[in-house]
Amino acid sequence: QVQLVESGGSMVQRGGSLKLTCAASGRTFSTMGWFRQAPGKERREFVAAIVWNGGSTYYADSVTGRFTISRDNANNILYLQMNSLKPEDTAVYYCAADLDTEHADYWGQGTQVTVSS
């Protein structure tokens, strides 16, 4: 059974940092990444992705230079380091697996990130 379990969401002030963690189990994946869904928005927005073997990374323009995605292959853990956070980064962040920028085959339950001004 595939499980993606996120942690690390919290409330921070503008300019602050947070690190999200996603523990994956049940199988290995070709790609893993993060999406987010802001308050009032119907769709989840792609944030970042990493190719599990090889480590190539991809970012949305809105987070490039501020967020860093990484992984721990041995322990099947995915990270998202978020720096210079802005109020518009406020959202529920979802871990995803076997994804592209529009779709994922597997989802976590989400973790709330709130950035106050």
C-alpha cells in the first residue's frame, strides 16, 4: 500500500523559512514532488519535482531561487526547503509521486503552510 506522509507545515512570518518532509512507503517512484493549493483556489499548483534516480529538479517560476527540493534515497524521504517565504506562499502543500506538472498518481494528505505579513 502506497503512503505519502507530509510533515513540517506551520505558521511563519514573511521572510521566514520552513522545511517540509514527505515519508514515502509502499513502492519506489520515478519522480516525486510538491503541489500546493491556496485558499479559494480550485486547483492544486505545481511547486517542484525531482527525478528519484539522477536527481534532476524542476521548479515553478514562482518559487525558483527560494525553494529547494531534495531527497534521501536510502530512506525514501522527500524534502522541500522553503526560504524567503511570502504571504502568497500560504497554502496546503501536498507531497506527490509519479507526477508531471499537471497530474500525480499518488498524493499525501497535505500540510498547512501559513505565511503572515
